[in-house]
Amino acid sequence: MPIINIQMLGSATAEQKAQIVEEITNTMVNILGKNPQNTHIIFNEKSAEDWGHAGELVANRKK
């Protein structure tokens, strides 16, 4: 049972998430032969204050 976690900054619309879920599920089916009924995709959306990169918060890098 694949469980795929997607972590990203910002947010996506419901329509964008639906497309991502469909395409990733299809990829798992086509490449690995996984059952789409057992494929789970979890979105973890973070703000720039919740993400650090290269020693500083991403929110501070945008300023």
C-alpha cells in the first residue's frame, strides 16, 4: 500500500490537488503496478515561517 506524502510551501487549490492525486496514482499504477484503491496521497502544506533552508527561514529569505 503506497502512502505518498507531499510537503510544499504555500497552498494548492482543490482542483490542483485533485489533478496531482490523479496523476501520481496513475504513475504508481503504470510504473509499479500498484492498486489505485490502495494508494494514499497526503498533502502537508506549510507556510514560509514553517520551512527552513540553507540556515534560515524561507520567510526571511523572501524579504
